[in-house]
Amino acid sequence: MSTFEAATAAGTSGGGSLTLTKGTRPIKIRGKRSSLLPLLPFFAFVGYFLIYPLFTVSKDAFLDNSGHFTLANFSQAFHGVYAQGFLLSMRLSLASALVSAVIGAALASAIVRIGQQSRKVLVAIASVLANTGGVPLAFMFIASFGAQGLVTKALKFAGIDLYAGRFTLFSFMGLLLVYCFFQIPLMVLIFSPALENVRPEWREANDSLGGSRVDYFKNVSVPLLFPAFLSTTLLLFANAFSAYATARAMTAGQMPLVPLLIGNLVDGNVIANQEHLGHALAVVMIGVSLVVMSMYLVVLRLTKSRS
Amino acid sequence: MKLKLRPAHYLILLGGALFFVFPLMAAVEFSLRTNQGKSYGLANYRWFLHQDGFRPNLFMSFKLAALTAVLVLALMVPTVVYTHLGGAKWRRLIEFICLVPLVVPVVSFAIGAITAMPTIFQSSPYELSFLYVIISLPYTYRALDVGLSSIPLTTLVEASRSIGASSRHTLQFVVVPSIRSAVNGAIFLAIALSLGEFTLAVLLHWDTFPTWINNVSQDNVLGAISLSVFALFGAIFIVLIVALAPNIRKSEKIEESA
């Protein structure tokens, strides 16, 4: 399972601006001082298995092979193939986030209109599709959009040659297509709760005041849903940016995406003694993700404070 | 007034369905090919069932999933319950910590684990379960938090304590049963995540079902496609059961109260 559940939560609160309902407040037992003791197992576990590794990787990123402080790892991370990797990863993540956000939002707007039971089934399937990746996903696309794939053959029969230009499944456009397969369902999952909060009464109000469909779209639904849309798009970016299994299965080393570069350094496939470079790349990746996710949180905050 | 489906919506749904159904159907078609595509059969499915490592690796993934689920329950249920009772002032911090794994790309986390964890810990595949607990935090926290927000927790706990139950008994016999579906949700999420996780397993050099699929896929393309179909439809099957199951329980409750 990947980001969808928490993201669903975020989407819900993003759409929370549309309604006045609020969750139950935390309640306190009277006359009891809150102690930290019952939370110690949690803090110990998270401290050791999450904070400590992140601290170590950040610290090591500033060390050279003999253990002295250096910034060389970072300057290497921002040059040559690694800089290209970051640019490519960001371009792919941005493109797949934008395309999937638009298509996913359209799909979600259709899905919230269908019956409860079939919607439940579709959402369940979407949660699986949003988590497909790696070899299974790669093979599905090779079987359909590959040079010998069924869709390719069907399109050729209809007179459209997918492979007439420079398209291959392993190019940028091909990867974009594959990424959409898990990004669009993720968008549907996260964005649907926000759409469900749009009241049909608002549409009626618009109609009875003489507004057209364009007026409704321009003045009601777009301003209402834009924050949720934007925040979800940022989440999709982060999701694509950190995708490793699919990138590895699809590119066979042809596309220098950052997660793959890091993976190669860890496996020692390239050059030995470059561990610290791997650490620096990992830290820069966390940095990019952190920027995107804090933008996401800011958008959510703004949305909440407006309600 | 209910929102209506317009012709445009049918077009969108149709387009979406085609985009998602075509790759699935194409994979199924390929997986059934036998005799160099001259006829159809189940030979490719039989191939992977008899591969070395199919059962041990699937079993390994199930064991990791079970351990992850147990760890998640033991760690998260008391913690989240406490943030809803006396520890409310820690709630913000815990919520924040539980979101951190969303921000950290798994590759970066994997490097951190390789560098930081002691050798003795890294010598057992079960280390993966501890790391899976971390990457499932955002989802499991959310599931439990939502569940606890929907019940009168303070009242229940006070009632239980006033008739003399210990904290452990209160948790075991009062709180957990009343958030059963949220607990189930958290378990399910943890299990699904552990069964499908690839990045940590491969970077920490352990063999699990997803990494095994990756390895055998290099020898036999059609076999690998069958395996992919098996894994994907298996996952859809499990999720559909879980999605449709709560209805059964609801109708049972109605019968009981009647």
C-alpha cells in the first residue's frame, strides 16, 4: 500500500472547507495530569527506526571516505549525471502529476455520481491500481503498449502507428504513460472525498439565480475545489518522485532517474567507495520532497483556515 | 437532488475504463498463450507454481506481513488511544511524526537503515517488518485516529475503570472491540503494504515475493506476465473482500438488535 490512505485523509480535510462539520475534539480525563510514560514505546521505536537512520544518512552525506567533513558529495550531487537525474526525475514527476491530476479529477467527478455500491468497488480497485508498480506493471504495459502489444497492434490495424515516431515504452513518454496507471487512481482516491463535499444545493442555488453551467463552474466549483486539487497534485508529484520499483522495472538503466542512481550506488554496481555520494543524493531527494510536501501542508492549512 | 451523470461523464468513465482494462486484459491474453502463441492454456501458470522459490518466498512475505501487523497493533493501538485520553497535548507531535515517512522517499530511508542499523539487526530478514511498521505509520495512524474519534472513548474508559478494570483489560475488552473496524483497517493496510513492498526488500538484499517475481521475470517473459496477473488479481480479490465485508457485519448487527 502506498500513499493513498493518508492522502485520502488529506483530501478530505482539504475538502473540509466546504462543510461546517468538524471531527470530535480530543477529550481529557478530568483531574489526570498527562504523562509521557505511555508514549515511550512509540517514541523509542520511531526514534530508533526512523529518526536515527535519517540522522545518520544526513550526517554521512557531509563526510568523505576518511570521515572528514566535506561538501564535495553535494557538489557532485548537483553536477553531471546526477544533476541530469534530478532534472529528469522532476520533469517526469511534474508531467505525470499534472496529467494524472486533470484526468483523475475528471474521472473522480464522474465516479462520485454513480451508485454507492459500484463506487465502493471502483474505489477498492483504484486502491490496488494506485499501488501497482514494478515488474507486474511493466509487463502489463509491454503486453499492451509494447512493440508487440495488443493495443499497439489494434491501433496499427486502425491506421495509427504508435511506433512511427520516436515513441517507445522506455522513453520519457512511455514512462509517463506507465506512471499515469498508478497516479490517476491515486488522484481519484484522494480527490473524490473533496468532490463529495460539494452540495447539490449549491448547483440548485446557482440555477435558480439564473447562473449558467459556465457561471457555476467559474464561480463555484473551481474556486471551491482548487486548493484540494493543488494539494493533491503536489502529493502526486512526491509519489512519482520517489517511485523506485516501477522505474527500475521500466528503464533498464536507460533513464537516469534519481532513485535508480541511488540504488546503483547502494548496490555498488557503479564504483565502490561512493557510499557518501549516495547519502548526499538521498538527502537532496528528501529536501525536494520536503519542499513539495510543505507546500502541500501550506495549501491544506490555508484551505482549513478559510472555513 | 442527486447529481446526474451527463453524456460527458459516460465518455470519461469509458475512456478511463479502457485505459485501465486494456493493459490488464492484454496481460491476461499473453499469460494464457502456449506453444509459441499458437494456442491457449494454463501452462504459464503451472510454470511459476512449480518454480523453486514460489512457495518459500510467498510464505516469507506472509510471515513478514503477520509480524508487521502484530508490531503495528502493539505499538500503535496503545499510543493512539493514549493521545485521545490523557496525552492529548502530544497528539500534534505524534501526528507530525507519523507523516514523516510520506515525505522521505523510500530509497533514502533504505540507505539510512543500511547505514544506521547494527549488523546483528541486519542479519535477519525480519528486520524488514520493523521498517514496514515505519513506512505504514501514515496509514495506520490515520485509520486508528479516525476510528477513535467516532466513539465516546472517555466515557467508555471511565466506566470500565470505575468497575475496577485495569488499563490493560480496558484496552483489551473495551476499547479495541469498540474500534474493531478501524483496527481491522490498520491491520489490512499493514499487511497489504508488507506483501507488495519491493524497494526496501531489494536494497537490503532480502528475498520476498515481490523481489522473487523480479528475479524470475528475467527467464520467462510469459511466465512473468502470468505471475503479474496472479499477483494483481490476487490483490484486487483481497481488497474487494475487505471492501464489501463490512456490509455483512452491519446486517448482522441489525439482526441482533431486532
